Amino acid sequence: MKIIAGLGNFGDKYAYTYHNLGFLAVERLADILGTEFTKTQCKALTASGFYKGEKILLAKPLTFMNLSGVAVRELLHFYKASAEDLLVFSDDIDLPEGVIRYREKGSGGTHNGLRNIVAELGSTDFARIRIGMGKPPEYMSLVDYVLSEIPHAKRQLFYDAFCNAAERAKQWLDEKIAK
């Protein structure tokens, strides 16, 4: 079993904010895999399916961003999966808008959701795909920026990023299944 989690915040007011890039990416992957988020378990909304014969669980933690690790830890424990079976989608302020970066493992950096996952798992041995949102304008605080809505003029740029992130997630699955 492989678990892919997207980080974000629940609620209509957060739906298309920069801080929900992880949710939007995992939703795109669900569309590609032909599954829907219908079940609540382990403090997460989940979708499940199969990819090349391997069971896949997609998750959107319901714990809000800064406590994402609680839901991720509970899912790994429930499914008896290890950190190596996990891939996480998140936003990244240090990457230019729409740029994605894959890492096999590493620290949570400045991202509170990733740092919480590292703390809850006691491990940095999980893969992550970060989606760049760029820096906030000089007149805007970081908190206001990450919680601001993605402008309609930039939605296509980010949609393309989600498609690229989903394709990279499929490559990760291919690599893991091949092992």
C-alpha cells in the first residue's frame, strides 16, 4: 500500500488559497486515478483505488495544516505502512509560482505542515512534491499571502503545476511498485 497526502486547510474559504496547493494536487491525482474522496478515517478525508495492482490511499488531513502529521501518522499506523510508503504534496513559498520539486526525503524546512509530519513520524524518510507559490508582495504578510485566494489569472498556471505534480506522483508509484 502507498499513501499520498495533500496538505491544506478545510473549508470553502480556503478552497483555492495558496496554502491549499497540496489539497488541489491530491484532488487532481484522484481525478486521474478515477477515485473520489468519500471516506473519513484517521482524521483525514480519503479516497482509495488501485494503480498497476497496488492499493493507493489518497488523503486530505482534516487537522488543519499545522497538525497534518497527526492524521498522516494515524493513517500509516492503521495501514501498517512505513514512512517510505508515503508521498506528500505541499505548497512552497521558496519556489517560483507553478514550479514543482520532488525530494525522496529531507527536513520539513520552513513548512509547518511538513515539520509536523516529521515530528509525528520521527522520520524524514518520506517523499514530497512541493508546489511553488512564490513570495508574497512586499505589502502583504506571509500569513495573509498563503491564505489569500489564487487569482483567476494564475489558475491555469497552477492547474498545469497540479498536472505535473500528479504525473511525478505516478512516477514515484512506478518506482515503488517496481521494487
